[in-house]
Amino acid sequence: MRIKRSTHCCRNKDMKAAFAFIFFMLFLAGIAFVNLKGAQEQSGAGNATPAEISVPAWRPTHLGEMRLEDAGEMFVQFEEGGELRGHGGCNRFSGSYKLEDGSLQVGPLRSTRMACPEPVMSFEISFMEALQTASNASLAGNKLVLRAPENVVTVRFTAIDQADETGK
């Protein structure tokens, strides 16, 4: 009687190695894509200055990576003298900021203390935390991006046109 040796085990090892290699390559491609996306976002963006960010006001479009479809009354206005004011969607707030060579410090912030229904209250808390944790401000056209120390985007803004605010 002759025992036939199965090559099935070797094929499984080859398949496992092939899948591991493919998974590794996809992982590397994903990392490259994320880094490329970040580089593209930063291209054309420069460090913001107090004069540049003191446009009428800024409306948030993203909190972290979450897109705000309707920011409602949320805005922040940076004044050239180092003061800021805004509305978090429920409460008004004010405070101070310092911006030098793109390096940003915000706070402390003061606000009114009205309670609002969810999700407005949660968005407001996240918005104010994003402002206070930001350590870098970059500007590209009418887009302002604030980043945390780890270069993580905390909040993105679009400049509010004065005509939008006055109803003209």
C-alpha cells in the first residue's frame, strides 16, 4: 500500500503567506494615502496671523473629522487685540487668544450658562474644547484650520461673508 502525500498543507502555508503579504501591502498603501491626504490639505496653507483671522467671523464646518451640516448660530470672531468672542450654538462665549507664527493659545473662555437640548449642547461643548485645545492655526484662502499639538485637526472654519450675516 502506498501512502499518497498530501500537498494540501503546503498550499495552505503559501496561501497564508500570500494573504499576509497582500494585507501588509494594503496597510502600507493606507498609511501612504493618509499621509498624502494630510500633505495635500496643508499645501497652500500657511501659518495664520492675527490680522488674517480677524475677518468678520468664522463658521465651523468640521469638529475633528465630523462634518457639521448645519452649524446654526455657531461662530467665532478673533479680534486683532487678542480677544475673541463667539456663539457655541446655545451660549455666547468670549476670551483671549495669542497667535504667533501659527502657534495658537486660546483661553480661558467665559460663557453664558443656558441649557439647550441635545445634540446642540454636546456640539457646543465639543466646539469650545476644540478651540481651547488648538495649538496651531493655518489659513488657506477663506478656510481656517486649527490643530492640536499632535497635528490632529480639532476644528475647520469657513469665513463668514458680511453679506451672509446682514441678510444682504
